[in-house]
Amino acid sequence: MPLAGIIAEFNPLHNGHQYLIDTAKHEGFDVATVISGNFVQRGDTAIIPKFKRTESALSAGADIVLELPVPWSMSTAQNFALGGVSQLSAVGIDALFFGSECGDIQELYEVARILSSDEFNDRLKTRLSCGATFAKLRSELVSEILGKETDILSSPNDTLAVEYILAARRLGLSTEFRPIKRVGAMHNDKTEQSTFTTATLLRNAIISDDFGYVARFTPKHSYDIIKDSPISNIRRIDTAILAGLKQMKPAELSRIIDISEGLDNLIYKSLRDCYSLEELTEKIKSKRYTLARIRRIILSAFLGIDNSFFLTEPPYVRVLGFNDNGEKYLSGTKVKPVITKVSQIEKISEFAKLVFDKENTANEIYALTLDDPVRFISEQREAIRRFI
């Protein structure tokens, strides 16, 4: 059977994710997913641990679950997409399925073409000092070049879709792209829908113990896993993060991915009289610097993830889980090493060991954000034995 790829966080896995997997299955595909580890692209911790989300994905019908290492899972859309597409291409996907606000592949291709054009880059250089966020400026320039308004780059899933297309081109792939038009709630929508809601509202419900709400919008298998999982709250390590950042110099901050335009100095000065992460992010965010960007930068600095990881490929494919059907896809890849045992890392490269060390450190710190860290360590060891 052909193999479909899905890049996701499953943070947590909800009815919309189930719909995406079901669509790929209905169209005759096996399914490989790559998920973020314990830190996610919005600059936060995952609400439940990665092996619990792996279990959710397998229960939802995925055949293989791969990990997107933390230098890519908590990065810009460009780097996140490059890492995800690279991982899935290594197991030989035929098509990439993704949620899309517009659902129009030709429009997505056209925006990708514009973003890689000389005309766009020339116009961008002359407008970077206007004070707008980079995302807003990109969207305005694309509309200008198209000669009509488009909100493609104002829509989070479509923005990622365009980056998937550009990543595939960068990697020299001929992947087919299958946009699945989103139905129900949009990303970060605060209103309730009949069948679908957003991951943001679900995370809020989990934190506030509103599991009746969670049950309405998640498949039963996912709900059962969520209900029985340790729950993460990044506020549990506020002090640790601030203490780590206060020891850094502007020169160290300047090497973090997505730092630009004196943002390193702004963070350094703001740290002097901030006593919570929320206070720090509120002090730094502005029209130019979005909240998600600030959170990613702060956590990247804390975890020691600098710009040496930017626009590189993950050096290995880490398997988090698979079923009997998915196992056949893991033996045929020649593109990069497939890791099913920790001991294999030592045989790859120094860069691979560096990435793996960053992931392990992130996991250990993540444990401190959980309501039951001891249980997390025990369950992670059991998950490794069970799935790999």
C-alpha cells in the first residue's frame, strides 16, 4: 500500500486529528506520523508525554510514529517543516496529508513559488525596517505580488503547508501533497463547535480538570489515555528557566534561532526585573515579536538550542512506536539511520550524539513540569521496552 505522512503534535489527539488519519486510511494509505517530542512548536511543553501521544496515534490508526527532535519541534515554521518532511521522507512516504484552512493545493503551490522568488526577496529586504512582524510583512508582500488579497500566510495550517512544500523542494523530493480542508473550529478558536474543537481549548480543559469537555471532542481511546496521563504545566519550572536565563550574556542569547534586531539585548535587559515567565514574555512581546516566537526563543535559550541546528536535517530517525503493519517500512530506508536502540546513536556522528543529548536533557527537564514526574520516568522506560 502507499504510505501517507502526517506531521503533528497530537497535543492532545482530538477528533480533527482522527479525521485526518481516517481520511488517509479511507483513501488506501498506510500512515506514518512524525510528532513533536515533549516540547512543542508554540514554545511550551506538551500537555501529556510523547509516549502517551504515541500510544494515542497508534490507537487512532497510525502505523508508525516517529519523533521530531526538540531542535526542530520547537523552532520556526521553516525549520519545523524541514525536520518533519525530512523524517517522513526517510521512511518513504508517497504523500503528505495535512489540515488546511483553504484546502486548495494550487493556491498553496503559488504562494510557495512567490516566497522562493527573487521578486519577493528583493521587496522583503526593502521593507524589513517598517516595524511589522515578519509574518505580517510576508503575508502583505505575497498579496501584493499576487495582485489580490490572500490570507494563506495568516492561517497557521496553511502557513505550515507552504513550508512543507518549500522543504520538499529544498530536499529534492517529489512528494504529493494532500490538503484536507479543516472543518469546525479554527486554530486557537475560543468557541465551541459540535464535533470539533481546538487543541488550545482542550489543553485549557485538561489543566482545569474539565474532562467532560475533553470527552466531547476526543476519540474515546485518546480520552482514556489523556485521563490516565501525567499532566504538564510549564509554570512548575518558571523559576528554573529564569535562573538559567539570568546567567546568560547577550552574546550567548544572540546565537539562538530566530534572534534578530537586538532582541538578545532586549531579553537580557528585561530579565533583570522579571520574576515569572509570563511577566518576561509580556515585557518583550510587541507588534514585531509574537508571543509564540518569544516563548520559543526563551525555551531554546534555556535548553541550549542555538542556530547551529537551523536549516539542517535531523541526523537520524527515532522510532517512538509502530504496529505490525508499520514494521515493514522501517527496514527499507537508506536515506538516514533508523534508531530503535539508544546504543545505535554512538555509531552515527558527533552531531547525532549532540541532538540526542539535547533530547535527553529536554526530557529530564520536562519531567519537572509534570504532576507526577516519578511515574513519568517509569512509564517512559516501559514505553521504550514496549514499542521498540
